[in-house]
Amino acid sequence: MPLLSKYLSDARMARLAPHIKGDILDIGCQRGQLKTKVAGQIRSYTGLDMSPAAVAAARELHPDATFLTLNIDEEVVPFEDAFDTIVMSAVIEHIFNLRTLGQSLAKALRPGGVVVLTTPTPFGNDFIHSLGASIGLFSKIAADDHIAIFNRKRCEVFANEFGLRLTRHSLFQLGCNQLAIIEKPAPGALAA
């Protein structure tokens, strides 16, 4: 594992955790590490990952949770109005088919629910991550797989396209990473 990968993952989880509650869907769940960190503040946990091996390991580690193998780039999630929180930690930048993803988020969220995501900033991705990967600090494979790089405006446009709205955006890790909170408005809620 590259030198700083665990530190970065832990820092992302620390940023996500205060915004996670209720019934959650963790897209790109890997082995369900987030479930352990937020177990006391959630009602239920469902994890999705495209890796059958990761899902098998997660099921073994967390028998009280639900895990599904699903490629979010190709398949719409099989849930409707089911989650209070959808988490994507360092996932959206790997997705080519943002239309399928956006439709899945809008469909699976309950009214008033939120998507909580982290993703590299253009600066973090194009400069810092590339440089760090070249010297073994970060995963080179992950950097090479980044397809869609977001900034605040792109987060907002993405949310609006699917009837959602960006309610919070902040930078962390010296401007290399960002947290976005995207809400599904309740029926009759005034647009912000």
C-alpha cells in the first residue's frame, strides 16, 4: 500500500462521518470499513462494490449488513426512496457514466436525504496526486483511473441535473480534496 493511502482514507472518513445517519448506502464500499466507523450513528448499512472479492470479504466482516456486487457505471441501483444517506468516498472521479450514477442517487435517496461525497479537487488530482503517485506516496493505479474531476460548480451542476441540490461544499487536505453534501429536496421544499 502506498505510504499515505491509509492516512488519506482515514481523513476522508473523518470528514464524512458527521454527515452520516439513518439508513445508509455506501457506494464503493470495499470491505465495509465505513460501517465500523459509523456503526453507532446509523440504523442500517448497505454497501455496493464492483469487486466480488471485496463484497465477499465485507459480508464476512459484517454479517449484520447487506452487500451487493454492482457496477455503478453500468447499472442503476435497485433501490427506491430507501436511504437517508448515500456515501461516495473517493468514488465519483472513477465514474464514466455520470448519468446512470445521478439517476441512481436521485432514485435511491429518500426526500430530505443526502449524498455525502469526497473527491479530489482539480489541483489535488492534476498536480499533487500525480506527483505523489510518481514517488510512491499515493496509489498510481487510482490516479490513472480518475475520469471525472469535479470542482464546486461541477458538483452543483451535477446535482441540479437530477433534481438534487448542493447544500454544502468545503475543501480539506490543503485544498487537494473536497467534501460535497447534495440533498434530495422534500416535496414542496423551496429551491435554494
